[in-house]
Amino acid sequence: MKNKSERYIPLVVSVGQVAIFPYYIIWLKQASITFTLFAWLFAAFSFTAALGYRIFQSKKNTSSFIPFIYMGMGSLYVLVSILSNSFEFLPYIALLIQVILGFLQGYYHAWHIERKAYRLHAVNHYLLVGSVMVVLSFVKILSPVIIISAFGGVLFMIGFGLAWVTQVTCIELDDVK
Amino acid sequence: MKLLPIKLQKHALHKNPWFLGLIVFMFSVWIVLNIPIEKRKYGLSQSNLTTDYTGLLPERIKGIVKAGDRTELQRIVKEANKNGHHISVAGLQHSQGGHTYYKDSVVLDMKTFNKVLEIDEQYKTVKVESGATWGDVQAAIQPYGLALKVTQSQSIFTIGGSLSVNAHGRDIRFGPMAGTVKEMTILTPTGEIKTVTRNDSEEWLKYVLGGYGLFGVILDVTLELTENEVYTIHTRVLNIKDYESYFSNLLRNDDTAMHYARVSVAPSTFLDEMYIIDYKKTGTQDNQTPLKEEHGARIGKMAIDLGRKGGSWEDLFWENQKLLIKSIDGDKITRNNAMRGNSAFMEYTKPSRVEVLQEFFIPVDQYEEYISDLKNMLPDNDKDDDFKIHNITVRYAPKDNYTGLNYAKEDMFGLVVLIQHGLQENEMDNAEAIIQKWTDLTLEYGGSYYLPYYHYQSKEQFQRSYPGWGKFHQEKLKRDPNGLFQNIFYNYYFIEGASHEK
Ligand SMILES: Cc1cc2nc3c(=O)[nH]c(=O)nc-3n(C[C@H](O)[C@H](O)[C@H](O)COP(=O)(O)OP(=O)(O)OC[C@H]3O[C@@H](n4cnc5c(N)ncnc54)[C@H](O)[C@@H]3O)c2cc1C
């Protein structure tokens, strides 16, 4: 079970994140008033990604957090799609989202590259992203938020499912002991 | 403990989660402090539609001329007379009813015509080009310990734009702004450059001041000044019914130079409570204190944005304002700085909605009864309404005998109202209906309304508010026979009116 979840889910997560990236960028651009702020928000993302990455490396039992990382990223994407663009505090909320998202993605990435399937994923990842983007280019989407929220929902459900399965497996293992 | 070589320590630093966490925290705080305040987008444009401060009346114009040289301006006016082009005049375009442009007109952008020409310390006057802002003038006269007599409550407007609407502000001693003009150079609609004074038999000043750019271009002006005195701020919360007597006492005693007040629009004290801010004379002249710049606009904007939501947010905003004025009670401020109210924190950029100003003038002795009637007319809680009132400031507008289109036929209180509403047709109609009803009430009390703002009022209401409109129109036709100087404001009130009035 663990093998399968480590084989396919990270691929879905990585491909999905890249595929929604252009849509997320559009949202972020709308939320940031100037290009300078837009660039700062990216810088904040990068710094916190480094922090997430480092925290993963410095901890021991790190894999157990992965379902929650998925749930966290999923909820953030859903939040992005709910927030109205006319919201007065949007730039401040966008900063918060970038900081949390950066952390979660850094943490996730540090975990992902340590998986055995990572090398295999790399090739599939590029091929899949390419194909998904070609497909998306034919889909007439009214608003980027629909794509973002759909992916956020999927990510949340994956995280939730994984957390539940892990829980059940732990209980079963305890019983066996 | 074994010490690591410096190179290794450095290497370890950026891998330390605590260090990275600190960087992230500091960087995020720095971003929060530097997130720009979103500015509304408006202004002159040749490629897109031109608008003014509210963006409500987009229109295509023929061209923009950046004013630089008066003979060049004269040539443009003379040529336009020959080839039948229309000209409009624009300062900083804070007027809100298309006063600075007109369909297919050439717009003279006066912002670049902004030199302070001469300061006479002995006679306390300043000669300045009309595109300069009050802020520019203050910067020039402050080292001499001098200050302006009458300005708006902020210093962001051009001199030409302010004189053309005969603006008013916090001063209660020097009469209307028009009265502080000693001399003026104008470019008339027929292309003559004239220097005019109040005693001029042709009465140019009567029509150029408060003339909304319809009687030619103000080139430069000599303004009377006064001392840049230090004042003590005095603040107090009052009940509406005590204001009239409070103010007449204030006028009678000579110790207060400037004054304004705010009326509560918060549901729990709606049109019951108000606070006042007085600037009391100390007799000390100042030429040292620097001109204040706007600080804390971000926090101010956050607070005002919350208050704009109405309901209990508005209550909170009002309570907060009362705390704020208590905290400044007894502080000292120079006259120049008292005339430099903040403005950036007021930016309103919500898509599909607009924030507008309206100002109603009411005879000083009618204030209490008027507010009581207004209270019956307006809902005390507009949280769920489209039409929201966020602020009412009260200022004194003394009787004006200087201008043709005068809003203060006797001593008045001006109630400046900050309103937000939606831009859908039904929302615009609703705003118009409420403001027209409000104007009718004001007219019943012998009042009037201020013309630099958007024309929600009907042509008929304009004529009742400004009985001198007919003479003003006659003079316009006489002095500008080719109808050279045009703007949307003139077209609406003097020619076409609202679509249902045609
Ligand atoms: C946030 C805000 C606060 C305000 N507060 C106050 C206040 O406290 N008191 C008050 O009285 N008013 C107030 N007003 C209204 C303001 O005073 C007027 O709108 C004023 O005209 C703004 O100056 P401006 O430089 O933006 O002029 P513009 O809007 O550019 O022009 C106004 C009029 O002047 C004419 N004009 C401009 N320059 C010249 C020139 N050189 N020669 C001939 N005509 C010219 C234009 O054609 C136009 O008709 C406020 C407005 C805003 C938006």
C-alpha cells in the first residue's frame, strides 16, 4: 500500500502543481498591486521553501506528516479560489498564502527526492505536465480559480485518504503486535 | 567543545532552521510594511478614455497639452477660436463631475505650470503659477514663517483647480478662498492675457473664481498670506444639539483660528454624536517645524476599509476615532501642518463600486433641525444597503460675496459626505434618488450643494441652489462667444441636463 502511495501520489501532486501554476500565477498577479510586490511574494515563497526543506532534513520521523502537507496545500488552493479579488486585504493574505505554501512545498519536495521512485517520476513528470498543459489549452476555462480549486480539492482528499489509511494501518499493526 | 572553522560555521548558518525561520519572518514583516497602498487609476489619456477622480464619466478627448509657456497657451487659445476646437482645463483632477474634460476637447494640463514666482515677506503675499499645489506653496513660504489663509483640508490640490471651485477648509477667520486673491493673470477665452484685481471694472475675478474653468485659464495668482502660527489642538465630543451654540461661542471669541467637526454615522450614535477639533492660537510664529508628511497610511487604510463595511465595524471605527482625537488633545501644530490633512489612507479601489464625495451647505442657525430631519430620512445602519455613508465632516463656509456662482449665500456649515455605492444601473439610480432627496431637504432649509462633485442633482435642483446661474450663463456667453472653454459639468447643468430632463 505504502509503495503504491509513494509511487503514484507524488506524481499526481507534482504534475498537478505545475499544471495549475500558470493559473495560480494569474491569481497572484491580480492580488499583488505592483510587479515589485509580485516579485517579493515569490521571494517569500522561496525563502520559506528553503525553510520547509531544511526542517524536513533536520527531523527524524518526517514521512508521517506528508498526508497533512497534502491537506495543507489542498486547503490553501481552495482558499485561493474562494477569496474574492476585491477583498481589501488580499495582498496581505497572498503573502500569508505564499509563506505557508512555500513551506509546505519545500517540505514536500525534500521528502519526494528521497523516495526511490523519484528518478522515475522525473521523466514521467515532464511528459505528463506537457500533456496536461496541451489538454488544458483546449479547455475554455472561464476563471483560473476553477482549476485551482479543483486541484486543491483533489489534493485535500488525497491527504485525507492517506491520513486515514495510515491510521488504520497503524491500528492493524498494533493489533498484530 | 570543539570550535568549527569559520568557513564551516558560515556554511552551517544558512542550513540552520532557526536562522532560515528568522530570515523568513523578517522578510515577511518587511513585505507587510512595504505593501503599497493601492491607488485608484484615473486621469488624462490620449490613447484611452479620460476620467477624473471617480472614473464615472469616461470620455475620449482630442489631445493633451502640457502647459509650460504662457505664449504657447495663448497661441493654442487663439487657434482654437479659429478652428472651432473646444478647450478644457485640468489641474489634479480631483473634481468628480467631468469638470476637466469634454468630448473631443483639447485639455490643458496645468500641472507642469507650477513655479512659485515671488514671495513678499513684508506684505505677506505669494505669486504663484496656477498648476502648483498648495503643498508646493507651503514648501516655499514655510521658511519665512508664513502660511496660507484659506485652503482645503489637504494640500494636494492645484491653486488653479482650488480657485476655480472657490474651495474652503478648516479656517474660520479669513472668509472665502476667493477673498484671499489679491491679483491674478488670466488668459481670456478670446486669447488676451490680462492682469485683474478685485476692483477691476470688468469683474473678471467674479466669474473666474468659482468659474469651473469656463472663463479662461488662470495663469498665475497673487495670494494673501498670514503667519505660520503654532496652535494648540483642542478636541471634544459633543451632542448634535449643542453644536450650534458651541460654534457661535467659538466665532465670538477670537482665540480659535481653525475648526472642523465630524458627525457620527455609526449605527449606535447615528447623527446624535459628533466630535470637534479646534486649533487655538498661541501667538507664536514658526519657521522651523518641517512640513508634515503622511505616515501610517497603511494602518489608516485598514481601519477605514473596516469602517466602510458598516454596522458594528462602523461603531468600532467611530469609537476608535474618539480615542484618537482624545490622544491629540493639547498637542501643538503649526498652521501649515493643520492645512495638510492626510489623503493616501482614503484610497478606495473596490472593483464595481465607487466612493464619491457630496457636500451640502446649510445655514448655520438651521443645523440642529436639519440634522434631525436628516436622521429621519437616512437609515442608521446601512451595513446591508448598497448606498453606504462612511463619514460626515462639518466645516464652516462663510458668506461669499466674491463669486458669481456662490454656494454660501449666508454663513453656512458644509457637510461633506463620503459615500460608496455600486456602479450597476439600478445602484446608480438608487444613489441618485437618495442624493436628490437629500438635496431637496437641504433646499427646504435654504441650503445648497457643492458643485465640484458628481452631478447626481437635477438641473432644476441646480437652478434652485444657485439663483445666480442665469447671470453666470449670460456672462459665459458674453465673454466666451465661441464657447471655447467646455467641460462635462457645463454641458450637464447649463445645456443638456439629465437624459430625463431633456
Ligand atoms: C479627497 C478630496 C478631498 C477634498 N477636500 C476638499 C475640501 O476640503 N474643501 C473643498 O472645498 N474641496 C475639497 N475637495 C474638492 C476639491 O477642492 C476640488 O475638486 C478642486 O477643484 C481640486 O483641485 P484640482 O487641482 O484637482 O482641480 P481640477 O479637478 O483639476 O479642476 C477643477 C476645476 O478647476 C478648473 N481649473 C483647474 N486649473 C485651472 C486653471 N489653471 N485655470 C482655470 N481653470 C482651472 C478645471 O477646469 C475644473 O473645472 C476635495 C476633493 C477630493 C477628491
